[in-house]
Amino acid sequence: MTTRFTKRAVGRHIRKHHPGCPEFAVEYIAEKIVDRDWEEMSLGAAVGTTMQGIIRHAMTDYDNLLLAGVERVEARRRVQKRVNALLDVWSRPRTEDPNDTK
């Protein structure tokens, strides 16, 4: 069974479960999720899978490791600590930046 999620539902889920995720990332992740059909996957699993993939490819040296000939499983193992650290930060509420002068 395939499922499509709405952008509103995805955004609400991310903001609830990952309150530290920057708003631009919420929007980007939501767009990626609503653009595809999900086979037998819950909204939470779709968000987790998509977040990990985006972080892995955009915020680590994962792709460079692959280009250097490192096997996929080993490359994932090498970057997973950084992926987990960012997910941990995003799972905590945002704190106000004392240097923010809005």
C-alpha cells in the first residue's frame, strides 16, 4: 500500500518531534517527503529516513567517501555519529540566541 503525506502533516510532525530543526530545513524536508509515494511507511519513519538521507548527503563527507572508493556501508558507518549528533540537536527545543538582534 502506498501513502502520500500532506505538507501540513509533515511540517506539524517535524515541528513536534524535532523542535530544534530550523524552519528552512522543515520546509525542505517536507517538500522531499510530499513529492513521493511511501510504501508501507509511517509518517515518522518517512521523516526519519528523509532527514537522515539529507543530513548524510548535505552535511557530511559521505559522498566524498564514496567517490574515494569507500564502500557504502563503511561510509555510512563513518558519518553516522555526525548524523546522530545533528538529529539530537534537532530533537531539542530551540534556544534563543542572545546575539540575535532581530
